[in-house]
Amino acid sequence: RARLETRDSIRLAYQDAHCALLSLVAELTQADLKKGMPYPRKFRTVEQMAYRPVEHFREHENHIRQVLVGRQK
């Protein structure tokens, strides 16, 4: 599917996903943040799950920058 995407369609998809996540996070209580589940192989709290996209996006940003400067690992 990625081959059919444009910069605008990618931007809009990220914007929609971010808005949905931010709306959900805004509704969470302190008690909600402490709840958890096994994901994928170890227990993680809602707080950890809510923050994971930040870490994940930073990882992708670094990978993309490496490709753009010809230092793909």
C-alpha cells in the first residue's frame, strides 16, 4: 500500500491517528494510566502504551534521516 501514498496522504493519515490518540489520552484518569495488559510479550501499563507511539515515531524519524543521508543501517 505504501507505494500508492503521497506526502499529503501520509500526513493526513498521521494527523488522523495522532488526533484520535490525543483525544483518548485526554480522557484518561491517573487510575486508567496504571491499568495494564500483556503486550506483546510482557506486561505494559496504559501509560507505557500511550507513550510508545512517541518512541516509535522518533525511531522512524531517525531511520528516514539515515536513508536520506545515505547512511542506511
